[in-house]
Amino acid sequence: MQFADYVKIFVRSGDGGRGCVSFRREKYVPRGGPDGGDGGKGGTVVLQSTKVLNTLLDHTYHKEYRAKRGQHGMGKKMHGKNGDDLIIKVPVGTVVKDAETKSLLADMDEEGMQFIVAKGGRGGLGNSHFATPTRQAPRFAQPGEEGEEQWLILELKLLADVGLIGLPNAGKSTFLSVISSARPKIADYPFTTLAPVLGVVKRPDFRSFVVADIPGLIENAHKGAGLGFQFLRHTERTAILIHLVDISELSSDDPIGNFEKINREIGLYNEELLKKPQIVVGTKLDIAGDGVRLRKLEKYCAMNGREFFSVAAVTGSGVQDILHRISAILGSLQEKETGNS
């Protein structure tokens, strides 16, 4: 299924119905007086989060949403029918912004959340409301209020505990397939993964946690190189970043240079991401050759106070050590949140 995590939509609530100008005319009822009914309220546009959806794909094809207007009032003081509210379903994790000001309107980060984006117009009062002793036959009524309209930006930020970052072919997809039941596409060419992939890791020593494979990040991503850094928004909700670096003899790049390139791009996107706990993982240990690249990266991490692990995802070597450390960090962060609350 195609993945979509950014869309711009137009919403408009329904207009309120007009109040009615009417007079009671019945046999044997002289001077019946005004009996115009009120107009119905216009429909409201509401966003509602749901776990049933995991992409904004539906909204890339249907970008305009209009709620129904209220029915006009009628004689005999009959109230017009209210317009039906329009409920727009979005995935949990959707951020709602004003398209013009880019200001944040809502963060739909829980199942079943509702947010009104356009309130329906109020129905007008019929002429029966305006009768007074000195004005017994009012020949006017209120018009209905117009509905609200605006352009919105919907951004999906996946809800994951751990984000996998690194250059293409660093081994992120292979690592995710080993630690979870996720089955991302794996191949020996760059940009195999074209959209974020989620996997659930089940641990006996800790609660399950969700890992997101963030694709397509390369040097100059902030200038649009590769896939750009459009998918980095999905790391903003994560608690930990796992930075995978290829240390195999098949790679001719400097592992330290590769590590710094990615962190530079992350900082250009959002400096706050660099403040998250970040574990460095040297991948493809089974084909590390003489180990020069491994030792170089390990020494660099030790000198800069960064946690370092090495792993051969294909054979499973080192995988459990990393998962145990992730569990420990998540547990510590959870305890801090509980203590602060």
C-alpha cells in the first residue's frame, strides 16, 4: 500500500438555515399571528483519530470536505433539520496545522480523539420570535450564519519508541526484520526502503516497544538529495535513536564520516533530535574483515561519550545486547515520567 504522511485539505462547515417568515392562517382563527420556524444548524466538520488507518493516502485523492447546510425554517413554527456533522477519520499520530500560518491546531496522538476544525453556522430565528405588543406582525426573520472554512495541513508522525537512522544500505531493514515480525524489502542497492516501516519488538524483561525504520537519509538531504529528510518527522516522537553504521569490508566510506554526515542532516532538520539518547551500532560484523573500520568507530564513540554496539543481524550476533540496552533506557525514561507526574 502506498504510504502518504503529508497532505493539504480544504474543509467547510454547513451554513445555518434561514428563519421562516410565516403567519398562521386557519379557519376560525382570526389574527393567527406569526408562526415562522427557526432554521437548522449547519453541520460541523470534525477530525477523529483512529488506529484503523495508518496513512493519509485517502486524503491525497479526496482533498475537499464540506458539511451539509441546515434546513430552512418552515411555517407552523417547524424547525429546520440540522445539517449532519462531517467526521473525517485520520490515523493516530496526525498533527493538524493551519495551512496559512503553519500554527499547530491539534495533535491527534490518542485513539478516538476528536477536534472541531470548522463549526457549523447557527440557524436563523423565525419571525415568531420577533412579535411584540407593538409589533404583532413582524415580516422579517434572521438569515442563517455562514459556515467556517479553512485550509489545513495534515502531517502524520508515526508513534514509535525507537527510530532507526543511517545511510541507505547500513542494514536498518535487515536489523528490523530480525528483531520484529516486520518484513521490509531488503536488497543490496540504496533506497530499498522508500517509506517508514514499523515493527513491534516483544521482550520478556520489558514491555513491547515499537521500532521505526526511517528511510532515505543521505548527505545534503536538507537540500532535497535522495528522498530528502521528509521522513525525519517520524523520529520526533521516538524516545531513542539507533544510528546504524556499515563497518563491513565491502564499504569504502569512512564510518566516522558517515556517522557525522547523518547527524549533521538531523541537526539541520531539528536540533532537538540530537538531544535524544542515541546508540551507535556497527552493522555487518560478520563481514568486517580485519576489523579496522570497527575499531576506528568504536574508538571514536568512546572518545565522544557515545554508546557503541556491533551486530551481525544475519547471524544474530550482538542483537540481544542491543535490545537489552534499549529496554533499559526505555524503562528508565518511563520511571522518570512516572516520577514527574
